[in-house]
Amino acid sequence: MTEVGGIQADQLASYVERIERLEEEKSNLMTDIKEVYGEAKALGYDVKILREIIRLRKIEDHERSEQEQILEVYKRALGMG
């Protein structure tokens, strides 16, 4: 391995290349996701609501329930429901 200033250059280059490949894959995935949202929108689905559903599905049931309860308390405090 080549060492420069106490840094293993080969190892560093390997990490940089791996990150670059992953960033490219991430970009491709984001493009794919955008296309799926576009397809759903073309069929009349509300993309904003779909994004919210995706966000909510990532949250544990008990945590989501707790957030919904707090939201209801805040809404009542503000006279919204």
C-alpha cells in the first residue's frame, strides 16, 4: 500500500470509489422513485398523500399512535378540532 502523510492512499481511494458507486446507485433509485410517483399521479393519486403514507409506514405503530395523540391535543388547543 502507498502511504501519503500517514494515510493509506489505496484504502482511501477504495472508500471514495465505493461511495461514488453508491451515490450513483442512489441517484438512479431516486429517479426510479420519482417515476413511480409520476405514474401514480397520472392515474389520479395524490402524490403528497402517498408521500405521507410512506413516511407513516416507516414509523412503529406505538410511536405513530403517540404522535397522532399529541397532534390531536395540539389541534384542540388551537381550536382546530
